[in-house]
Amino acid sequence: MPDVVDRVTRSRMMAGIRSRNTGPERLVRGLLHKRGFRFRLHSSSVPGHPDLILAKYRAAIHVHGCFWHGHDCALFRTPGSRTEFWKSKIRVNRTRDRRVIKETLAIGWRHLTIWECAFKGPQQIGLARTVDRAVKWIEGRRREGIIRSKVSR
């Protein structure tokens, strides 16, 4: 299926997409801050420059967009144009995500992935519940965690 906008417009649109301080990331960290958690953003001291690190808990949190990280949920769909480009890009992102988790755990940090679909889309659990689960994980002892929508494909 051809793109619905011209190449210049699409390029401008894609250039405007952030990799840091995204909307989902700001929502999660805003609610964690309200609950009294203090954290650093995008620290280079932990592999993958996590969206949040809570040094007191040795916890690293990534808030992933379902499209960019190829999550198996209702929010992800491979684009109809430049399919091979997108499949390759998302495959590289997934490989990097797995490597970052391994490296984070290897240096003694804990790792939590919060997927965008947890609080956006048809199967969401809601933002408040997402943050409740994140708080429980942060204060707990589990080394690795994932928070996502009710149903994955």
C-alpha cells in the first residue's frame, strides 16, 4: 500500500518522533515522582541509557513504544510500504533490547520493561494500574519484569 503523504511530509513527520522524553515515558515518570520515587533519566552508567534509573533500588526502567520495539500486541502493525526496511529496523531494535537486558542484569542492576500498550490501546490495564505494578516491582526483589497489556497476540 502506498504512503498517504508525500516523501517530504513523511520525512518531516518521522524526524519529529522523539527517542527520549516521549509521551508514554513522561506519563510513567510523572506518576512515579508523585508517589515519591526519585530517579535519574537516560543515565549512561547503565547499559542502554534506560529511561529511568532508581539507584536506591538498582533498578533500570525502559518504557517501550510498541511500534518501535515490535511488540506482539494490538498496537503493532508492520507498515505496508518499505516493509523490508521496517522489518530489518525492528529486528535490530529487538536484538539490541535483549542485549541491553542481559548487560544490565550482568552488572547487578534489575530491569523492568513497561510497554506502551499497558496504558494505551484496546487491551490496556490503565496508567494507574501500570504504575501500581511498577511500584510493586521496584520495591520487590525480582531481577527482571515486564508490564504490558492484558492480551498479547
